[in-house]
Amino acid sequence: MSHYPAHVIPAVLSSLMEPESLGQILCALCYGVERDEVTRVRVILEGLRQTPRWRINVAMLDTFQEAAGRRAWLACGAEGSF
């Protein structure tokens, strides 16, 4: 994901979005927050939240993956529900 501009990543990944791949992406984004890439992670998460089937994919995540996504979302200073 580091090879693409942050605003392009959701468009690239939207056709591949399923719970398992979303979970891996969220874990990677959580790691990105730990590396101080907060602005980049926030842009990616905001874009991913606009993809089709976002809510259903999040509902199918396991507890660890959902927690990673929630941590990344909150660490970016984002407000509202994940």
C-alpha cells in the first residue's frame, strides 16, 4: 500500500473488498499508525468507509481485526463510529 497515494488506495481495493482482505488491511493500517503515518491512514480509512459493502464486511471481521481497525480509526483522531 505504500507505493500508492493514500487517496487512490480505496479505489484500488474496493473491488477486492471482502472481510478477510479488509481484516488484513486494517491490521496493516494499525501498524501504519504505530509508525506515525496518521494522516495517510486516516485518508485511507475514510476512503474505505465509502466503499460498497463496508458495513457488512466490518460486521464479519473477527474480534482482533475489528479492534485493529477501531484502534487505527481512533488513533487518527477520527470521530464517530468505526
